[in-house]
Amino acid sequence: MLQRWFLDHPHTIGESYSEHQRAAFSYSGALFAAALAAFIHGLVPCLFERYASRTVTRLHQRMSARLNRPDAAAPDAREPARARSRV
């Protein structure tokens, strides 16, 4: 069970647990900053006009590059269909 929880997914994209954790924490920090900027933008529209959308675009590019590395598993082998459909 611990193998499935902590190691199976990182290994499908060619990463160790700590490498995957570092990437996830990096995404989390960037998304938190984008969420804060979007919140402030909602209050004062002239502030952070493009920060959140640029952050999401940059993160998408980073994530796509990680998933397309040669050491990553084929898309069908990454996760079961039920897990891929979750947000």
C-alpha cells in the first residue's frame, strides 16, 4: 500500500519521491501566488492584470515538458482512467 501511495505515480513520470515532491511544492507555491494575485485583481482590477493567466500558462508548459521526457511512462501507463479524470 505504501508503494502505491508514495512511489508508483512518481515512477510513472521517471522521478523519485523527493523529485516529485519538490516539483509539486514548486507548483503549489506558484499557484498560491497566482491565486493571491487573482484575488487582489478581483478587488482592484488594474493590479495583476495578467499575472495569474501567465503563471498558469508557464506551469502548463513546465508540466507538459516533464510528462514528455523520454524517461516518463507512456500516457496510458501513467494512471488509471478514473484517476486521470479527477481535478
